Amino acid sequence: MATHFDRTKPLAGLPPSDVISSYEPQIKSRLELESALSCIKTSFEDKLKENVNLVRVSAPLFVSKKSGFNDNLNGVEKPASFTPRDFKDVNLEVPFSLAKWKRWALHYYKVPAGQGLVTDFRGLRCDDDVDFTHSLYVDQFDWEKHITAEDRNVDYLQNTVRAIYKAVVDTEKEVAKKFGVEPVLPEDITFISSDQGLKEYPDATPKERENIYCAKHKAVFYMGIGGKKEDGTYRHDGRAPDYDDWITARPDGGTGLNGDILVWNPLLKQSFELSSMGIRVNPEVMEKQLELCGNNERKELIWHKMLLDGTLPQTIGGGIGQSRLCQFMLRCAHLGEVQHGWWNPAEVKILKENNISLLGLGEFEE
């Protein structure tokens, strides 16, 4: 998702002022809120597993830096890391996501083509924005599916997107019945490419383009994320060179077999990312993307060697934010209403004064 966060502005992490001034939470009881959070996560995971043919597996909380298994995101973020007391030469990192680990896990568990796995991932992103839709703490349904080489195409990508989106829509319907939240999602999702967005709105920012399309269609898969324009700026947003495929040509003339599932948030009145996903790189594509990003040294890491020598399967995968999904389903003004986290103390004070109660220790101002 293109960011709206402007760190040069004071109190940049607050929701829009018109939302703050008139906000009323859908659920006022803390215990009922926890029941709603459990309902959303359980319901969605069950539907996701059924629609995409996934099996739930356990996942690591940290990985070795030398392994190359950590997701590099945009390549500039700093991972939370530590050294075990008795092994001072070992550096362990808390993953940003399990993009690489999941692909290895498909090999490890010997998952056949057509089936995949999903994990209940928890991680830290120390360099992320801290605002009303972002947190230092990451909780997401991290999933990956074994596919064939013939499945690496736009049709397969879009059919998978539709299966995931159906799980979102059906979960919203269930939440609406149980907790009285009015459903707003359309039955079908619209596919828009970043290449199309640049042509139609060349002077708009990436976030503005997302807002335009989501306001119109209410649910959008924004396709083709990663890679740069001729002037050196991102055509939409950044992606690491070694998980999503953002260079393969599509029949519509654009490039990239990945994208973001975005919906229109009726409370915040802006686009709202629920998932980032895509068909993953094959050896040929990874080599090209590593070269484009100046990251050829990664070829010497364990994970990258396994991909290049054909050990790891062809895959499609992504992550669906658990707290982000709950924030949308319950029409919450701030992510901290559905997630235990840390937030700017000055902003916490303003939120409390305006009937926006953060979960757990997140409500403390110091």
C-alpha cells in the first residue's frame, strides 16, 4: 500500500480529524471486542484454507541472518536481531514476513502442486510507520501455495485473488450478522494495473491513485508493484527482488505478476490494504531482479542457492494482515483498537480525549 504517512508533520499518525471528532466505536465492551477479533480471525482463516487449499503449519519467530531466509521488504529496513548468550558469533533476526521461509517450508513438508500452507505469523518491523493503520508489530496470515511452471500467469494470479477476496467478503457477512456491522464490500473485485494507473492519472501520487480507484470500485487488486520508471522513481511502490515477480510481461502490456488487495474504508474514506501477494520469482526472474537492484551478492545465501538450483518449488503467496482485517471489519479509527502495540504518547492522549480507546498497554501515554 502506498503510504499516507508524512513524518514531517506533527502528530502525523492520527486518523483524519473529521473521523476523530465524530467517532463512535462499533463495539464498546472489551470482552465483546475480543470475541469479535477471535471470530474474524477464525472465520477468515477457515475460509481462506478452504478457498485456496491451504494447510495450517507452525512458523518460526526468528531465523539466522546467514541463511537469507528473512524477507528484505524494500531492502532498507532494519530487522530486530539478537545474539544468543552462549553463541556470540550467531546473529538471529525476527522476520519481517515469512515470504522466503514459506517457500522453503513447501519443500520441507513436501507439499504437492495445487496445495499450500498458511501460518499465524508474528513479527516486528522496527522501521515501519507508526500511525492509525501501521504498527511496529506485524500479525498476518502468511500463506504460500505450490504451483506449476504453467501456472505462472495472470489468469492464475487473478483466480487466486478472487478466492482470497471471497473469503474476505464472506467473513464480513458473518461479522455483520453477529456484531451488527453494516457490510459494504461488493461481491466482485476489480483488477487495475499500476501501468494503467500511471497512464490515466500521471500527475497523481501512488496513494491518490489508490484512493481514486478504490472510491470508484470499492475493492481493487492493484497489479504490478515493484520496479522503477525511467526517472528512477518507483512506478508505484517498492518490492524486494527475491520474492514477488515484478518484471514478467503481462498480456495487457504491463509487467508484474503481483499486487495488493485494496478496499475502500468507509470510515477513514481512503484506500485500505488488506493483502500484498503475488506469483513468486523463478530462478531466471530472480537473477534479473537481483541484477536490477544491485543485490547479486544474495546469490551466495543458502535460500537463494536453493532457489537457483531448483530445490525450491514454483509458488504463489502473500500475507493478509490480521489486525488490519479486524480494523476494517469493525470500522475502527485506529489500528491500536484491535492490536496490542506502542503508539506516539502525544497521539494516545488525543485519541483518549476523543473516545478512541486503544487495546491493552497501548492506551498508556508513557
